[in-house]
Amino acid sequence: MSILLIGCGGSKRAAAKKKLATRPAKTYENTNKTDTRDTPAETSVETKKAYEYSSFSSVEEYINHFAPIAKEEMRLYKIPASITMAQAVLESGAGNGNLTKKANNHFGIKCHNWTGEVVYHDDDEAGECFRKYRDPKFSFRDHSLFLTGRSRYADLFDLEPDDYKGWAKGLRKAGYATDPKYPQKLIAIIERYAMYNYDAEILGTKVRDFKPEPSDKVVLHRVVKGETLYSISRLYNLTVEELKKNNGLRDNTINVGQQLNVTPQYNGF
């Protein structure tokens, strides 16, 4: 999620491949926590060893791996699984962003009042502080707690539980992302990978066979450091050759800040 997407990997939280530095965790006992759901429930996703990080060869592989967690979070916190997964794909670069690889941080959540381990990552400013997780599922849980624990997102929970378009627009309005095209990006990802069906599974409603209408608007992606034509093509479900043709490229050379036409090819993807 007709659209015109101009962004640098999804939002101010998108993970560009930058040098990271870590510092030891602080020891702190939060006696105010009363929600026993803070610890993610076991799902069918295999639990990784502490601080073991995975790479994914495709967007589909990433989605299939983490969809069970997103659906479990929807059961517990009423956040559409489609929204959780679309944000994860966008913010983490489908699991291959540098921040995600180094910190298991799939949503670009910054430190704020975090008392656990952290990494420092160049985002809007150099050396910004981001949360580090022992396991990816804790990143998904923290995302749920982040949205449910802040009053500015409260109106989102008044929407229909499968209203992914309303959620996408509401997240931007509430200040989750600075990119004005953030809602369209989420909606495009949800519809491209049929993530709305995750919501239907949890709600017990009819699963849809949805195909987005062809768009007459150009979808643009701004290249960030570390990206290649291949990595960008995987994110937008295109081939490298389609990207080169769309942009009149003779070879695979691209530059940071360059805008690429990544308009989806809706030909029965």
C-alpha cells in the first residue's frame, strides 16, 4: 500500500546499512510491569539462539517465517497482522537491513526509556540509539506494546480489526513515520503479498482472492546506502531486468539518493 511512493526504505526508522556499535545492557528491574503478556507466547516459529541473526533470500521467505508471530500478536493486542507484517517488511528491509541483522530490531524502534541492550545506528542523525533484542519475537512484542501503550495511537483501536488501510493512514497521522507516503507503502505491501488474509484467519472471516488494480502513478524508491538493484527488486517483487528497463539503466550501478521507478508490474504476481 493508485500510489506514489517516495521514501528511503520506508520511514525514518528504515534500516540503512551503517556501522553499528554496541554497549552492555543495564540491569534494571521494572516493578511497574503488570501485563503478563510482555513475554511472547511460543508460536510455530523456531526460536533462535540468543543473539543469533538470520538472513532471508526473499520477501516471501521473511513473511512466511514471521507471519505466525504477527497473527499471535493480533490475537493478543488487536493490531492487524497485516499491518504488523507490512511494517516489519518495510522497516527491516525484509529482515536484511543492517539494524535488523545486528540488533534483531525489525521495527526501527529507538531507545526512548529502554533499559536493555542497545546499538547505535545512523538514521536521521548520526549515532542514534536503537533497541537490541535477544530474539526477533521480542521485537514483534515490543512493537505491540509500543502501539498499545501510547495514547496517540488509541484511535486506531476503534477501527475495524481488518481495516488495514485505516491503520496505515492512522499510523502516519499519529506520527509513527515522517514519510508522507508511508501509508501507501504499507498498503502496497499488504496487497502485493495478500497479508489481509492473515487478518481474516484470526477473525474467522472469508479469505479473499484480491488483485490490486493497475496503477497509472509511478512508484518511486530512493536508494539508501548498502542497497543494490537486487535487494530493491526483491522488496518490490520485480526482477533486476525490470528495474533496469523502468529506469533506463545500462548496468547495475546505482547511487545513494537516486530515485528509482519501482512501479509494481501487476501481471498476476
